[in-house]
Amino acid sequence: MKFSFLIILFLSLNVCAQHVDIVLIGVSHNYSNYPRQDFSTIYGKIRKFAPTAFFGEFLSKEDERLVMDYWCKQDNIRRLEILKKNRDIAVDLLPNTIDSLKQLSERRPDNYQIKADLAHAYYLNQDVSNAHYQVWQVFSKLGQTSDKSLENYVNKLLSPGLDTTGRSIKRLKTSEYALISFPVMQEMKIKELLPMDCQDYDLNWQASSAAFHQKFQKFREDTIAGYAKELKALLIKRDKGFLKNAGIEKSSKNVTEWLNTDEASAIFSSGDFYFPEMYDIGGFPKEEMLSQIHWWLMRNKVMCDNVVNRSRALGLKRVVVLAGANHRWYMQNIFKTMPDVTIKNINEIK
């Protein structure tokens, strides 16, 4: 009886310890076409929140191995092939190699060749989020100090000039990670970026999207006169939203704050999903649209599950999540339904 009581007590304490406090930041995946951005307010809000971990829109190394195909799978395979030719490491040796390089980097934090070696091993282990974190540190060093020897070493080992598509080293330089999460992670001495993406449904999404757009084109051409005015008004509304967003992205130094507004989320949603007012117009491909929405929601639901489950498994109480701006509204609403989870987007922190 005493043993049973202790088990119940342990489980109760464990459940009570499962609360997760999340700050969600909707981001652009490429800031290169915007004016020079001022992230100081965002940095300050993150510091005030004092997270113990960051999550990014990457697959875990386990999921990367399991998902046979998705939008950038071939890009990742090409990177692996290039890096194996540069320097191969047997798969069964990768965990110990990574552990050894991490320890060596801790002892010699100013040795950026070791960070490049660690990035290379992470990439071979299909842990892209943490490979990118190491590469960013190397690039930051090269941006501050000319070091031809280090530059040549990185080019020979990582071939960044060949990794230009998908979630690539090229994309990293102007990404939300290089500009938002990695600088603050380094300042806070947070050593790894945790993955939370899901691509299990990407092929379903692509098929639904293709089926919808094929039928939607015909719908626009064949819409009967009685609905033409209504449809035109909704399409004009959609175009006006895109124009407003483009204007802000062209002129603002605080694009990220805009991306985290509900107005921006509605505009982004209309890009893929148009407006619910359209769905019951005669001839609209509603079934295909609802299928597309279903797979989008499934992806976002698993992303939220990944954040919460991994946070609880690691005992993390306060985490920052970075996701593409079109995920923000959906993920925020999903997090709100999850027990023992507190969620705010970055604009809600004062």
C-alpha cells in the first residue's frame, strides 16, 4: 500500500511539473529583400521571457530519416552526398564523433575549425538545425575578422557554395535563425536549437493543392454571372491584402512585428485558402480546399505536439518557437487548446 501511495504521489508531482510556457514568433524565412531590420525590441522581449530553449522549423534527425520524400528531401540528400565526398564518417561513429567535437569545442571555444567539423558531423547525422547553428557561428567570425585559412577550410569541408536550395547554407545567412534566434541563443549560452517540424503530410498537401488549383482555374473561368460580382470583390480584397503586406515589407524596419499581427495572418491565409465566403459559391472546389486545409492543420498540430512533448521530456518550462508567419495564427490557436500550456506571440510581451 505504501509503495502504491508513493507511485501515485510521484505521478501527481510529475503531472504538476508539466506546464510549458511558450513564446511564438511568426517569421520570414528570408529577410534579404527587406530594409535593414531592427530586432532590438524582439531581442529585449526574448531576454525578458528568459527561455531555456528555442525550437525551429526543422525535422528531427529521426524524422528526417523516416520521411521518404517532401519538398526539400532531394536538396538534403544532395548536401549529404557532397559532404560525404568531402569527408565521410561512418554512420555508427557519428554519435561519438559529435559528442567528442562538442566537448572539444567547449574546451576551445575560439577554434572555429572545430565548429566547422562539428557542423559537418551534424549534417551527416541529419541534424540540420544544429549544423546550421555551428555554421552561423563560423560565418559570424569570418564576417568580423578576415581569416583566409578558416575560409578555405570551411569551403573545402562544407562546400557552402554548392548548398543553395531548400533549407540550405545559402538560405541560412538571411534567415530567421541567423537574424533572430542564433544571436540570442549564443548570448544566453543555449547550445542547441531543438527541432519541431513535421513533413509527414507534405505529399498529401501537395496533391490537395494541385487538385484545388486545377479546378479553381476552371471555376474562375466558368463562374456564372450571378456569382461573378461576389467572386470579383473577394479576389480584389485578397489582392489588396497582398499589396498592403508588400508595402510593409518594402518600407518597414520591423517586419517581424507586422508578421505577428492577426491582420497579417489573415492576409497570408488568403494566399493558400482564399476566404470561407467563397466556399459555397456554386462550382467552387470546396472538397479540394477542405482537403488542403485538413493537411495544413495536421502539420501544424504535430508541430505543436512536438514542441510540448519534447519540452516536457527535457524538463523545459519556458521555450521560444520560431515558425513561418503563415503558421503563427494556426499554431497559436492549437497551443491554446493544449492543457498546461501558456502561449503568447512575441507582440503580446510588453
